[in-house]
Amino acid sequence: MKKTAILLSVFCVLALANSAKAISTEESTSETYLINHGHSQELSRIVNMQKKQINAEGSPKLRETWIGAPVRIIKKVFGYFDPCADDENFGENTIAHPEAL
């Protein structure tokens, strides 16, 4: 009986010690953690963008420039013929979150 109690208490101590070493979700999705573990700058940007969308925070546009009418027309024509053209708006959509009840 004593052996079972001692083994059970040792097991509980080891289980608690391992759970104390675990990292939090906030830490594992931070920019420095992702870059230090071999991920790219783009992945950390996308992760931060997703966290902002989940928390219903606005995300600033990456590039705010004025585009004249001729350039806009050329881009629309080019986009019509090539639907895979990059419009530099990846992940920049706005999601409307309903208010909490």
C-alpha cells in the first residue's frame, strides 16, 4: 500500500512539473517565438493578422497609396485576363463580428 501511495505521489509531482513548463498560446503565437523557431516574417505577419481578426481589431493596410484612374483601369483589365494576379490584399478582408449577447 505504501509503495502505491509513493508511486502515485511521485507521478503527480512529475505531471505537475511538466505542465508548469508548458508555454501559453499567447507565447507560442508571438512574433519573436515564431521567428526564433524557424518561421518566416510572412508567417508571423499572417498569425498576427488572424489574431487581430479574431479579436475584432482593425488591421492597417500594408500599403496605402493613391492610384490614378489610368492605372486602376489597366489593373482591372489585367485582372480580367489574369484572375491570379496579386492585388496585395491577402488576408486584409474585414470580418463583421456580431455583438455579444
